[in-house]
Amino acid sequence: MRVKLSGVHTTTKVLADGSRRKYYYLGKGGPRLEGEPGSPAFVASIHTAREALKRVPPNTLATILDAYRSSVEFKDKKPSTVRDYTRHLKAIEAKFGALPIAALGARQIRQVFKSWRSEIEAESGARTADYVFQVFAAVLAWANDESLIEHHPLKRIGRRYKAARRDKLWSREIEAYFMSSAPSHLRLPLLLALWTGQRQGDILKMTWSDYDGQSIRVHQDKGGEKVLIRVGAPLKAALDAENLAAAAKAKKRDRQQSPFIVTNLRGAAWTSDGFRTSWGKAVSDLEIEGLTFHDTRGSAVTRLAEAGCEVIEIASVTGHSLKSVEAILDAHYLSRSQRIADNAIAKRENAESSKPDSKPSPNADSLQIEEAR
């Protein structure tokens, strides 16, 4: 017997395996209900949802945001992403929480949203504005996919921030300055970044068991790539020295040595926020402007290219896709590297000078004069 569910909105989705599943919401755009109709979990879920709706205006964007916070899609994100999203969701709700769901289909609503993005950009920069709208668009895409809204006004919203990475390279001079002047516990992270090309999060979670004295094993958080990187001589010397120093320090304090390679002043594992704060203070104190820790990743790619590495070799070290390496070199870094340009000409000179029985062209003398210039 079919039971009419008063006030319950039902949607049906086709899953990846081809099967169909029904989802239930308290009203269109309302909180998602758990369990099957008639089950104790479903009844309890309706009660909880109704209590929540007393605090959230019904049929408004706030109900969509509330439903998204309860969704599996949101809860499955990494804890750091959940924290960032939560902050931006609060900003969106404060600005547009009372907006009726029906207004999302209005012709001018996209321009209203874009005007707010311009306000954020003027106050906090294009990068922050892009992140807020990345979250906003993700929520609306999810709601549209769940049939909670009929219109997704932020499709293909685009980005405002254009990263000018060409000048964002950790040169050998700046590296040497940092290594001689920065706090000692921040020097090894820089070396690890420049010699492995890994992200901050992957470097902070590296353990001594990942290092066998010759290579370091990395399982990247983003993308799940697994790479085995042979450590260069400067990095190997720094790692071995740090291992000995950390073991001696732990023995002196009658403690067990931290399993993590990179540690803070107390010898404990870094938190992401703690490292970011300490790093930011260090580069500020040293008056290093315009460079972030993230720039070490592209710098590592460029240095490998400068050394004559092929794209596939670089990708094998950093864990990038081949296309990503090419994009980094083509769009951001390669065009600014004089050393790569010099290497290219040297390779051509070597190749052409080694050709057997090469006959000089009629204008060989004039060409040599031009090259000398």
C-alpha cells in the first residue's frame, strides 16, 4: 500500500552501478531525512528536521545550505576542507540566507551574486573571492543534482584570480639566504620541498620510516599518487644530520623520538595552521616578499627542467600528471628561466658542432659574427 508522505519531498537518483535510490527531504529544499518511511529512524529524522526548520527560514537559501552541511558530500571532505567550507558557508548564509529558493531562477540573480563577489574581491582580494564562490557554486550544483533547486545560477562562473607565477620562484640566492638566516627548524622543510617538489601537507606527514637512507616514499593526500624519490646529496646530508640530532635530543630528554621528520621547536608534529603561521612569520622577518611555501613546488619543477630532465622524469619525482608539468613549465615558470634558455642553445651548439664533414654555409662567417654578438 502506498503511503502519502505529507510535507516530504522525494527524489530518485541513478547510482554509479545503475541502481536507483530514493532520497527524502522535509519539503523541497529542506533537510534530508534518514531511514525508510515508517521506520523509527525516519520518524526521528522528521522530528529533528522540523526542529531545525524552526531555526532556519523555510524555502530559502538557508535551508539549502543547512541540507548541504548534513550531506554525505560535505561530510566526506577532508577536515581542513570542511573548516574552510564552513567559514565560507557562514558568509554566504549571512548575505543570502533569507533569499527565497524561487529567486534562484530570477534573470538578474547571477548579476547580484557577481556584484557580491566584486565586493569580496575589493575587500579581501580575488583569490578569496574565488574560493567563496567555488564553495557557493559547489553547494548550488549539489542542490541542483539532488533536485532541490531547478536553476543553478553560478554555472561556469569562472575565476577572477590569475596567478602571476612567473616571478614566484625560490632562486638559489633566496634559498641560501633562508637557509643561513631562518629558524633552524624551518630549514629542513624548505630543502624537502625544493628537492622533492611535494606539497606542504605531504611534507609535514613524512615519517622516518618513509626514508630508507637513499630514497623517501610519499603517498600524496591530493590525488593519492605514490612516488619514491631518491634524495639528492644536500637533502640526504640534512636528513641524516636531523635524524641523529633528533635521536640525541630525545635521549637527553628521556623521550621517544618523534616519528615525523619535520617537527616544531618542541620536537612535536606540526599542525597545518601552526606551520603556516611560523613560516609566514619567518619569511616576513627576513623580508622575503611575494614567495609562499607553495611556490617551492613549481620551483622544484623548474630546477629539474633546468637540469635537463624530461617532463616524464619530473612527473615521476613530483607526482604531477604529465599535462600538469607541461602547464607549469609553459604557462608559469619556464619562460622566465634564463638557465633553461642557455641550456637549449648549448645543446644546439654541441649537436651542430659534432656533425661529421659539415660544410660551412656561404654565410658561415657572418653567422658566427652574429652569434658572437
